Amino acid sequence: MAKRRVGQAPVALPTRPPRLFIYGRFSSKKQASGNSYERQMLFAHEWAKEHGYEIDDEKTMFDYGVSAFRGAHREFGALAAFFKAMQKGDVLPGDVLLVESLDRLSREKELDAFDQFKTIVQAGVTIFSMQDGEFSLKKIEETQGGILHYALAIFTRAHNESKTKSERVLKAAHAICCAWRDDDWGKRKRRKPISIGKDPSWVRWNDETERFEPIPEQVELVLALIGFFLAGHSPKRCFEQMKLAGIALPKGISNTSRVHRVLADRALVGEKFIEFDEDKQVEMLPGWELQYTIPNYYPAILTEDEFSSLTYLREQKGRRVGKAEVVSIMTGMRMTKCAMCNRAIGNQNIMSRSRREDGLPQDGHRRLKCTGESAAENPCTVPSCSIVPVERALMEFCSDQMNLAALFTDNDEKAKLLSAQHAHARREADAARDERDLYLRIGAVSDSKTAGADVIRARIDQLSAAVKKWTDDATRYEHDLATLHRHSTPAVAEEWAKLREGVRLLDTDARMKARILVADTFKQIDVDLSHVELVSLRLVSKRDVVRVLTIDRKTGERLDQMTIADPHHEALTRRPKKKKIREAA
């Protein structure tokens, strides 16, 4: 049987009884809480009973908060499902689509709305409006097309109303954003919150103070979540750790994507950012912008320095630990490489085999292994080795204050250099931001069709990228300065020493803390596994100081150590002679 195209006149009437489909749309769920829904459903049942129609409850469709002015309802709303049902043949000629009023179907531009209306009617489906009556092929013929003019008039009026309302809402939104930005309320009687975008879950509006105030219990939950993240846990592990600690999740944070959004939200420092869609703008007045950044809009729960550190750590993906039985303290952070092939060194845990008397896995069941071993081309041939002695040697080395201090030599000079770089990055970021704001103001008072508008837009994009680049650089320098000062104190060596036993016993918390210390201390760790009895570690600190450790494969005892300025020093390529095995007589 040939398929019937949408828009083609029906060949034959359906054999099943005609059905009644209901479509309604509300601007918000709050609007739907009135009696409009009950009124429509009551009318639909009475109409269906009177005219002999069967209501299809599965195709009873309502959209809440989906824009009919922008056409969102027919792209991914409930009405989109109705059109798909028409294409599949679930909706047949003779069926009825009931709406409260014809403008519920669309408030788009007149011709776009009329095309949508025409598609439904041409398919032999009757549109019945509680307010406007019947629209069908039969009615078009009876009125000699007059009903089409009526429908077009309704769509024209609906679009103009929505356009006027949209412009009024946009103008009011710009005005209140400017008032908050400039802290200038003039003759306004009361300060009002900005209704654009969602406010964070840890604040609420206070009508008396006309400001947002923190919700203490929610603030504590958010800070607890941030604390677990700073400790090195992935968002998923943060959820698990909070559950183990008996701490509830913050309101509105139920999945990892929302965790990432919260961690990147400058509402943590009290800032609100608003961006208007350029395609939805009215005529821009002087002082209006497409983007508004409003400081001190919310109560801050983090300082700028704390947020900068959080931003830096959030971007260091290798620092986060997912779900693993044993947390690795030196692999999985994109810093540990094979000295022979420069591919990543991985950590293999074979936990299912027999264990020692103390319950820990055998040393040989936790191994360092070059990932290049399984490469399709030029596979690495170095053998794996137990990671236990390597971890032991690394922890002992960093627990010695003299060794640790040597990795951060010339602190004063490094600090001066980092401070200068930080100040320069801040100046460049501020200059780019000021220039971008200037171009935004120029663009706001210019018509999009004005000559040079594309140049202005391109320059705004360039300056926005420059602001991000210099801000990111400044954040990195801030973190490096903090790391430099923190790791140059004797207390850090004590931290390493306190963690040694926990690392040996595979304690998750201790190993998480040790992992963060390794990430903050070293830029790169090259592991040479080619020796028969030894393992060589080339440690490069954040201050570019190189230290080479030669470790016994079995005991972890350091057999050699030296500070090397030349990365091509012969000590990095030197190999011990293999012991000769005397043949039996």
C-alpha cells in the first residue's frame, strides 16, 4: 500500500472511529496551575461525546514554558510529537485536533504559522478551536476560502502581540540589569531581582533587605562538595564520599554535569553574568550591552583567590581520580612518561590474586607498565616492574626537607618572576576587557546593518578570547606562586612523612593527598624500566630542577642521587653492567 504524504488529500476515510487529539500550551507551569487545564479537558470530553469522537489520551499534549513565538514547541515540544505522529500515519484524515484558541498552535511570523496550520488541514485533520471555531477542508470550501483569511488574521495578531510583549520584556530586562550594574535605582521604590537565568540553590531573595542572602545549610553542603573536589576526587567520587560521610547533596545538584557547572559558576564569588541573544534584540539604547557582569549580586561563599585556585584545579583533569580500588599517586596525571619511548606509564593492579598475611596485595601484583607495549607500531619493549618500591622511594625522598627544598631552589628569584608575570597577565586581561566593553557599547548603539558591524563583532570575539587567555594565565601564575611558597616550607616535608605509612597501607585518603602533593611538586616524571635490577626516575620539579634517582627494583633503596642541570647528562643514559651468570661445571 502506497504511503500517503503529509499535505496530500485523503484517498479514503479511515476504517477506525475518528479520534480527538488535545493540544494545549502554557507559558509556565505556574500558569497551568489555574483552571485552564481542567476547563479545556472538560470541554474536550463534552465535545467528543456530543460529536461521537474517541479521545486519544496518549496523544493529549501540553507544553509548559516552551516558546511558540520562537517555534520551539514544533521543534522539540509536544506539538512536534503530533507532527511526527502524522508522518507515521498514527493521525488519519477525519481526526480532530482540539485547541483552546488557534494562536495556541503558533505565535511565529504569520506565514510560518500559516504553513504549519496548512499542513494539518491539508492532511484532512480538522482543527477545532474553543474560541475560533472549526478549520477544515470542508469549512474552507463552504466559506470559499474566507476561513483562511480569518486564520491568517489570528496568526498576525498573535505574532504582533508576542513581539510587542517580547520587546517590552527585553527593555525591562536591560533597564534592571543597568540599574544593578551601576547601582543606580533613581526614583525606583524598591530594588528587584533580575528574572533572567536561574539563581544558585544556596541563596534566597530577602524582600526587606532587597538583597540575596545565603541559605546556611545549603552553603555548607556546597562547600563540602567543593572540599571533596579539591581533595582530588572526581565528581562521581565526590557523591560517593558525601554519602559515606552522611552529607546530603546540595539542592539541584544530582549529576556530574551539574557539579561541573557549579564549580565554574562565578556566583560562588557573588557575581551574576547575563548574556542576551543578539538575534532577539530590540533597538539598543545608550548604556545597554549584550553582556552584563554584576559583581556583589549574590553573597560570596568563596574568595577570588579560592575561586582562582578552584578554576585552575578544575582544568587539571589528570588530578581527578575516578572509581579505583587503589588510588595511584604518580600515574594517570599526564606527567609520568617512559624514558625509552616517551609514552605514558600506566599502573596495573591485579587485586584478585592471593594476598599477603596483612591483607595487602603482593608487591608484584601492583605494577608500573609502559602503555607503548601494546602499540600497533613500534611497540615499547621495556618490561614492567613492581610499583611498590618506586612509590616507597619517592615518598622517602620527598619526606626529606633538604631534598624537597632542593627542588624549589632560587625561591626569591622564581617568586619575583612569577609575581611579574602575574601582574603583566592581570594588566593585559584588564586592558582587553576594557577595550571589549568599549566595542560592546559601540555595537549596542549601532544597527546590525551598519557598515563595519561585522568588523566590530569580530573584534569583540578577538578581545573576548584575549580576556580568557590572559585571565587563565594569571590564574596559573597565582597557583604557581601559592605552590612555590607552600612547598618551600618545612611543614610540607612533614606532610609527606605523615602520609608514607598510609600510602604503604593503600589508604585511599592518604594516597589522594599524596597524589595532589606529587601533582603540585613535579612537572614530569620519566621512568626508565630498561634496567634488569634497577629503576631510574628523572624527576622534574615545577621550578625545572632535575633530580635523578636510581632505585633497586626489589627494595626501593636509593643507590644514587644527584641534581642535574643538563637534561642530556650522561647519567640519564648510563646503564649498569649485567651480572655474569657462572655456568655450572
